[in-house]
Amino acid sequence: MKILIAGGGIGGLTAALALLAKGHEVALFEQSADMGEVGAGLQLGPNALRVLFSLGLEEELAKVSFEPQGIELRDHVSGRLLTQIPLGERARARYGLPYFHIHRADLHRLLHEAVAARSPGTIRTEAKVNGLYQNARSATLIFEDGAVESGDLIVGADGIHSAVRTALFGARKPTFKKMMAWRGLVPAERLKDVGLRPVVTSWLAPHAHAITYYVRGGELVNFVGVVERDTWVSEAWMEPGSREELRRDFGSWHPTLSAVAEAVENPFRWALHARAPLASWSSGRVTLLGDACHPMLPFLAQGAAMAIEDACVLAASLETAPVPDALARYEAVRKPRASKVQAQSEANAGLFHLAHPLLRGGVHFAMAAGSKLLPGFTASRYDWLMKYDATAAL
């Protein structure tokens, strides 16, 4: 088939690579002129790596990733360890695959190069989608410059502000979750004496939390800090922030965390938005994947992974039936899982930002006690997430 993909992010590129591997003709349309990805760190659990490794990216991913030894939750002031999940060799033994940290731009580049190597000319930039139409035999994208492109299927991988979703189901603004996130990268050399460990560390505070971890083979430290805000004007995904405001938000935290925040020279910030699960992801010969149909808060580190899983299952579904039935099967397999991850991500926001002193103290005590008495229990609670195999989901 000829398949049209709107959106050249991680989900769109993974879908293109998976569909090309199945022998389809793919045309991917990206609205920006530059295919370079912005952003900072990503966490790729075994569930995401199963897909990426199956597409031939294992060796290249290992070269540019960092493999953490665990996940730790700590108090934002005292640094007290609340709970932990071992990774490294323990993750490989438990899940059969590693857990990686990667710079978003590195993953995007690898996917871009893989698509271009398999099918030169697949990716077309400066192609902004304005709408679409379809009939029983084909689906057509309409672009801002008036051009059109027809194929057997359209995949909307164009993010939380998806033009494809709007064309299918109408315009609806995402919901501001009354939280703002800071993001920045710091050369690891500048932080070698501040006490950072080779783990993902979540620092929990009333009405806020922060995360630190290494990317790019340990060359950089990724910082993300989330604080609650009642109002927000900008809907930009990232906008420059001031070091002074960042210092006000995190300067009084544990010395390790505050040192990382202080070292961020070019902080960016963005408002956190989400959407309720859609009633349907598909209509006729058009479907959605990733943030276009299930945007989620970043509190389970699974946004990119869900788009990667979607891409794999979509490509496999198209092998099983004609387009409308194949899309129904794709949605039936993916929607329950994506909705569960959305819900768990939102629930983690409440857990991370507990503010009532008694409730916060009780929950943190239970975390610490459970980690000591039942060290394997916390890890087992995430087996449903990490053991999922999108390559065998049908």
C-alpha cells in the first residue's frame, strides 16, 4: 500500500520504518523545514527497546545511550531514599532487555537516518497539513500550500495539536493541568562533585518534583523540574526561561539537585497539557498514533514509548485485514494499554506532589518500609509496563 504519515517526530519516523520494513510505500510529511528534534532526555524502557531493536537499531542505540543502574525516589530536602527499582543487569535479567536513557535528538537522528537509508525520498519537509478527505478506495492529505497527496491510508502522528485529529473529530483544546515543567542539560564534567549517582532520581516535594539522569553515554545530565502553576498563557512546547526563576523554584532543595538546577545555563519551560482518552482513534482510512490520540503527562516516562509501540502494532495490524478492519484491530489492541498508561501517569502526579504533611509523611514511610521489607515488590508493580511486547501483541 501507499501510506501517508503526517508528522516527523519519533512516532511518525518509527511508523515509517516499521511500514517500510513490511514492504509498503511510505510518504512522511513534516511541517518544519528542519527535521532536527529539540528537547532533552528520554527514558526508553524494555517495552520501547523491543520495538526499536526489532527494527535494527540495537547497535546504534547502544552507542549513544546511557544505561542507568536504578530508579530512585528521594525527599527533595533531606535526600532520604524513599524507594528504588534496580536496573542495569537486574533489568536485563528480569525483562531480557536493558533500560536506556537517550537524548531525544539522538533517537530522532537514528530513526531519520534509518528511514532515509531504507527509502530515500520518503521524508518531505515544509509540508503542513491543513485537512484531508477520503472515500472507500483512498485517503488524501491537503497541505497549506494547496498541494494534495493521496494514498491507501493516512496516519496522523502530528502531536497533541494534531491537524489530522482535528479533521477527523473536530477542534478541541487540550486541558492545562496546572503544572509547568522546566528542562535543561548540563555537561556532566561540571557536576562530577555534586553527588549524582548513575540512576534516575526523582526528587519529591509538596506541589513539585524534579528528575535527574545521565544521557549521551554519560556526557550530559538531563534535568526536568515540574512545579504547580494556576495559570499559563503560552501554548508553546518549549520557551526560554530565566535562571533566576529556575533558582527560585529549586534553589532551596537538596544540594545535589539545586547544584544541577544552578548549572543549567539555558533553561526552557513548557506548560503541561493532556487530553481525555478519545472515543475512537480511526475513521475509514485514517488513524492516529502517539500524542495525536493519547497525549500524557510525563510522570511515567512513557510518552515516546507509547508512540513507538503504536507504530509497531499498526504495521502488524495492516498485515491481517483490509484497511478499515486492520485499523479497528490496531485500536482494539492499543487503546486499553495507552489509556491505562495515561491514567497511571496522571496518578503519579498526585503521588509525587503530595502536600499534606501527615499524608505525605505516611506515604513516604510506607514507600521506604516496603522497599526494605519487600525489595522485589516495587519492581514487580511495573512488570505490566516493561514486559509488554508490541512485536507480539496481535
